[in-house]
Amino acid sequence: MTVTRRSALGLGAAARRPRPVHALRAESGIGRIRLSWKGEAYAPLVDHYAIYGARSAGFGIGPGTLVGKTVYGYFVHDRMGGARQDWHYRVVTVDAAGNRSRPSAALSAHSVESVTVAGRALATVGNFDHRSLELALAPNGYAQYRARFGDGPDYTYGKSTPGNDWAYIQPGPADSWAGGRPSRATFRFPLDEVPSGETWLAVWLVDTHASLPGTVKLALNGTPVREVELEFGGTRGSLEGDATLPGTPLKPSYVELPLPAAALKAGENVLTIDKQAGSWHVYDALGIFAR
């Protein structure tokens, strides 16, 4: 009877153990990998998902390989920098009672290499390091923007300096502290000649507004390039400037795209960034790269 009772208890415990997630997938991006999966959130009630990862396959599940936790069916592993990184992942389901599922099947994925690594820098402002601290008014001087920059910074590569001439933040029409109007940031850069290959723009952001990130319209020498819809951020970049700190609420994002060759010219080129919708975004760095 004792053996039977223990067996029954063992079966009950096994029945309560949450099932592993399935259909684990990855989406590659610059500086990050977005994981998603499917699971049974209410059988039993899931408390969270624990994501484990390592740079090499066949890793062990433990505190040293815990990448993060989430209550959602997705997780963004970010702040990887511009170089490609290869990772291997497994996900464990943890229910409200603390019971843990078996690890999911392993998944291999990689981030996308940034043009800041693959290309040759022609002109830049700031450091591509997930920080805004070297830029003017950083990390929290947004209230001085109107007095210091008027309608926006006008930066000339080779003459201007990031700490004096490029504001860490660019406001939008939703920002009353900046006058509640569109703004423009101007970046001037010289070219001895038009590059024979592709020329790319890289704009790294430390953070954006959580509900009103808005859009930016990019133009080169008066030629429209693209209107870019910015990603939702953490709404802390106006006050904090270091997205590398553990537990930071900042949410970096990236805009990298080719510039139209026909719009480039030898001599001075003018890139304009117009914020005509939404609220502020905060810069990490921007640059022009030959690829």
C-alpha cells in the first residue's frame, strides 16, 4: 500500500508539471534576437518563462546561462552591439506553484551585423555604444533644448563637436516642453567623391517614447529618402543615458538603410531628420558608411 500511495503521489506531481513550450522561433535584428514560442498559459497557470542561452551549443540550464524572464510568449535578447553574435537558446516554463517544465528543444540564432561594423565610416556623430552621454544636454537636459538649439541642431562633420553641437534628444509635436511643434536635425558631411558602392545611413537610438515614438522623415540634399516609423521605447531616455546598465528600462532601437546614390555629390552633403509626428527620441549615434 505504501508503494502504491507513493506512486500515486508521483503521478500527481508529474501531472501538475507544466508542459514545455513549443514552436520556438527567432527573428534576427541588429544588436538583438527576438524569440517567440507557443505554450499553454493556463494549464497549469504559468507564472513566467525562463530563457536560457549561451554562445555554444549543448549548454547547461542554470543561473549562469539565464538570459532573462518574461510573462509573455516572446522575449527580446538585446544590447548585443553591432557585430554578429551566434546564440543557442532553451526556454523553461515555470508555473504559479514554482514547478518547472522540461527545457524546450534547443534553437540556434544570430543577430544581424550592423553597417557600423561591416562598412567604412565616412562621417559620424557620437559613439555607437548604447549611450547618449557624450551628446549635448545629456542625460537629462531636455528642458534646455529650445533655448540651446532653437529649431534643432545643425552639425558639420569635422567642425562641430558632439558635446556642444548635437542634442541627445529630438522632440516632436507632442512635446509641449519644446513648443509642441515639429523639429529638424541637420547633419552636414563632406565627400571627396561619391563612393562607388552603396552608402548607408546608421541611426542608433538609446530610447524612444513608450506610446508616441512617432516617425522621422529623412532627406538627403533635398531628396526624400524615407519616412521611418520608430519603435516603442521605455520613456526614460529623456532622463537616463546609459542603456548598458543592468536592469535599465531603456529600449535601444536601430535605423539602418541605404542612401540613394543619385542624391549624393562630391563636396558638402546635407542629411535632414524631420520629426513631424509623435514625441521625442534619444540618440546614441548616427553616421554615414561606405559598404
